[in-house]
Amino acid sequence: MMTEQRGIASGRRLQETRIIIVTSSQQRKVALVRARSSVGNRKNLQIITTSLPGVVIVKPRVFTDQRGFFVETYRENALAEAGIQQHFVQDNHSRSSRGVLRGLHYQLRHPQAKFCRVVQGEVLDIAVDIRLGSPTFGKWVSVLLSGENHLQLFIPVGFAHGFVVRSESADFLYKCSDYYDGADDRGVLWNDPDIGIDWQTPLPILSEKDRRYLPLSRVSRDHLPQFQS
């Protein structure tokens, strides 16, 4: 990722960030997006919007010196000021090897917003809008998260989530806004042709459960979340 400072306005530093984002409507591209950075609680992070409203990239400020680095990975008041007002109740940590693909997962009765990051390795993180009635229903976005770029992805409720590992191994950490419920564990087929996700992985390694999920068009409407305008 490259950043380029564009100037100062009203006491706020405005930066434009070049970051590779892949969406359902286009192939791999370098998108030029304006990242909001301000004084106060939010001075140590930037919010980068994606093509899916509500799905945002959080770029924390990383302090480095000869000893290593320091970064705030979660600060509730700063995120709330930036529009992420979700309360999280569960932290998860998964380790996976190269080519492992997990997804696409969601819960219906106990929907989970997720706040994702990678502390070691590199993954392609995916969010798919599965809310019935949504203007972006069936659309997806992917962002490269790694232990090097320190990017984080916020995925609201109503989206299916998955990722694939692009390094020898990866440690993937994410916060959830509701508790995991095995009886409410649902999913969409990872390679649904109508969604058309570019996983950039020819032969992924999947669990049997993930292989058995149905394409989005075959999931019962009663088993999908509703869009709330």
C-alpha cells in the first residue's frame, strides 16, 4: 500500500490511499480512495470505504522504531467516532496453512458483525452481501489482510464472510458482535457462479461442511437476513 498526503483542511490531514481492492463488478484494480484522518480519538486510524456500504477497511497508525512496532488494534471510542458502534462479545483466533479456504459463513438468528485482522501471514478476506432486498445483494468485496500491512476489515451483520490463506500459514483474528451458535451456523457455497468471487486460489483446501453449502439462489429465503433501509 502507498499513501500520498494531499494537504491540510480545517485542521484535518487528508490522505489518499492506494490499496488493491477486488469487487464483484470488476477485476483486480488499484483504487484511489480518500481515507479520513482526524485529530482526537481518531488520529491513530483511518477509515477506508469499500463498494459495499457498511463494509470498511480500518488502517491503524503503526509506530515503529529500532525495537519493533506498536499499534492500537482496538479502541472502542475511536471506532465509534468513525461510525463503527458495534459492541463485541467474542474473540476468535484461527491458524491455517496455505490454500485453506474458510467460508462463506453467517448466522441468522444471532447475526454477527465481525472485525478482522491478521497477525502473521496473509489472507484474502471476503464479504458478500446476502441481505434480501439490498441494492448490493449478491455483491462481494475482498481485501488483502496481512501481518505486514496491519489492515483490519469491519463486516456488518447481514453479510457472509470467508477468507483464503495466501502465505505458508496465517493467524487470523476476529471479533464478533454475538456469540457463536452451532445450531445457527449457516453458509453459502464458496464458488457460487452467480456471485463469482475471484479467490485467486485454483485448488483451495476446504472442510466438508463448506463444500456442502448451497449457492445463494438455492438458499431458502427464510434462511437469509433482510435488508433494513
